[in-house]
Amino acid sequence: MPRYSYDRLSHESAGLLEHESSRRFQHSGATLIFEPGPLATEDGGIDFASIRSAIESRLHRVPQYRRKLRWVPVENHPVWVDDREFNLDYHLRHTSLARPGGHAELQKVAARVQSQRLDRSRPLWEGWVLEGMSGGRFALVLKTHNVMVDGAGADLLQVLLSPDPDESYEAPPQYRPRPVPSAAELVRDEVLRQARLPRRMLRRLRSFIGDTENLADDLRHRADSIARMVGYTLKRLPETPLNGEVGPHRRFAHLSLPLDEAKSVRTELGGTVHDVVLTVVTGAVARYLRAHHVNPATLDFRAAVPMSLRRGERNEGVEEWILELPVWERDPIRRFQLVRERTEAMNEESPAIGAKTLFSTAGWTSTRMIALASRSIRGAAVHLSITNVPGPQVPLYLKGAKLVEAYGKVPLRHNGGLGIAVMSYDGKLCFGFNADFDLVPDLDVFTDALQASFEELVREAARRGRSIALVGA
């Protein structure tokens, strides 16, 4: 047995690190807003020490939050090692919003946090506790690198939040970092690993053939997916006000919409809540383009939509769908029908895990799923990224403080000025908008357009649904 311990990152994760720059970040995040509850202090602040102790008590359940990167000499491939100098106070910070402490002030701080690269010499995550919000509320802004999900079983929010407001947080066990290998030991292990590669590849090939029910269909599906992706990569992307060279600064905005109204649209028109989300975003894009004097009818507007996939009974992880959104269609019902047709066609080819399955998830998985979705980004040229992930439909608590809203943040593509994360939680659809500071200077115009698009779809679905029912009677 070796005297040391480390874990080699996958080639996919190593690629994320290699392609990251001061303009193309590879971290995801979330902004969570809480009622103060028992964490309120007499002076109107928040008991930060209690929040810190809760996080510290759960870190042993997510060991990747105490691990940092090292690189194998010569080959220069990254590995995870335990951080012997880990200091929670570096990663968890406490500050207050500028008065009046509303959503605008919170979004400004969240954007600034999102605009900063994580320090690669330390574990790749940060958390900010922000007090000073109106009504005594506080926010927790989290940022984690997308390589953190490499082999990880849970994220911090999964182990931190609970549906029980009286959840107990035990004293943390003593942190005992595992020994770190020397440079020579890393090189020796890499030489041995390279020597074993041919046998491993043969075993994986045999396993793939044995586990695949219809090998010819599976290979044809994979070839079709690659061909389609190459086609989108080579196809020129029409210019829009949402696209261009991404800079180093970000804007962030959020919007909460009632999930019940989205479900009512699904009931009236069929389809899924996911179809509702895509239709609402399509309508918002059309309104935003027209506000910038761009005719949507002249565009083939493409969106990247990561989806959890299954084949038979097997979950195949996350893959990116490329959908052409019908931004040229002015009728919201016809727009919904077109979106539904396209998602159903994609689902025939790459079956997605159903909403019922996702919504039945017991724990909080949304931030991990956002990271997995972000890792699915390929080289296809698209105008917009839309990540729609589920969360629990019951209230969650942190030390008795109730989570009110949760907004995700997805990284921007190299040519995309806007990324949208939709997180469903406790009867709400929470839209988080991460935008390039210069490409989308009027992010509020887009959020207003999305609100209007949602209200229009709900109103028209209810009106036409009643009309159809009367005709049928």
C-alpha cells in the first residue's frame, strides 16, 4: 500500500482547466435567499458564527471541498490532494450589502463574485454570507469550480440544507489530511498507469459491448450526434445583440415565477414544464431582439440545452441538446407547440429523464446538476445556454432559517453573452441570468421581457383552453 493518497482528474476535467481563462470561467454558482429565523441577532444582523459552524460540521461529508490541485511533472496532468493548510475562513466570507439592501444590491455583489477566478492553489470554492437585506433576510452566494463534481457524490448544499427546521448539526470530526505524494512518486505512478492502459482499454471495450443491448443502434446514435455537433460547429452563427467576444466582467439578475402557473400551461396544452420554460425564454428572446431593432424572422436562433439522459433503464448522464428556438413565431400557443415538437423529436433520439423522476429527488441536487450541465458544453456555436434543473418542492432550512429562493449561475460560452439557469424550488421557477457586462448592458430589459412572455403564455393558455373545453361540450 502506498504511504500517500491522491486522485487523478478525468481528461474532461483537465480540459476544463486547460481552456479556462480570465474571460472564460469554468465555475458555476448559486445565490440563495433566506428568512433570518433563529439566525437573526438583536442588532438586526445575522449569526454568522452559527452558519460557519453548520458548514464546518458537514465538510467531512464532501471531502472534495478540502482538496486542491497538483500537477504530475512532465505530463502536467492535474490530480486532487488533501490541503494540509485548509482554512475555512478563507473560503467562507461575511459581509453586508449596501443600503437599502434590495435585490439590485444583491445582484451587484453576486455579479462581482462571479467575475473572479478561483484560486487554483486552494480548494476550488467560495461562499459569501451577505446580510443587510430588507426584512432582515440574508443571502448565501456560493461559487464552485465545475471540476469539483469529478467523482464527487454530493455538493455542499445537499449536506447542509434540510427539510427539518430543527436539524441538528453535530460537532465536526477532526480533519486529518491524507499524505501528499512527492513529485517522484507521481511520475512513477504515471509510468505504471501508462503501461496498464492497453489492458484497461480492452476491458472497457468488452464492457461496452456487453452492456449495450443493441450495439449497432448505439453506435449509429453516437455517430449521428457527433455529425450533428460538427455541423453546428461549422455552421456560421448569425449575429445578435446577445453574442460577441466575452469580456472579464459579469452582470447577474434573477426572477421568480410561480411554478403552479407553468404547470397549468402544461395541463392546458400538453407537453412538459420544460417545454414551458423553453417557450417563455423563446418569447423573451424575440421581445429583446425587437427592442434592439433586430427582426427575429431573419434568424435561426440556436440554444444549448443540457439534459439528463437515459437509454432503457440506464442513466447516461448529461448531454447537450441543440435546439433551434422559433423566435420568429409571434403566437405564444403556436410557439409552444413548435418547441414541444422539437423537444419530443430530440427525446426520441436521446431520451431525457422525465420531470416526475427528477422532481422526486429527495435531496438538494440542483447546484451539482448545474455543474454537470455546464461540463456538457461542447464546441457548437449557439446564441444562448439554458439549463433547467429541478429542486425539492418542500421548504429547506439552514439552522432553522428558511430558504426562500434559489438562483443558479452557469458559465458563459466563448461567444455567448447570456446564460440562463432555471431552478425549481418550493413552488417557484427561479431564473438566474449570468451575462457579459458589456454585451448585455440592459439585462433588466431581458428579464422584463421574460416576465411578459410568461404572463402572455399563461393568459393565452387559460383562454384557449377554456375555448376548447366549451367547443368540446
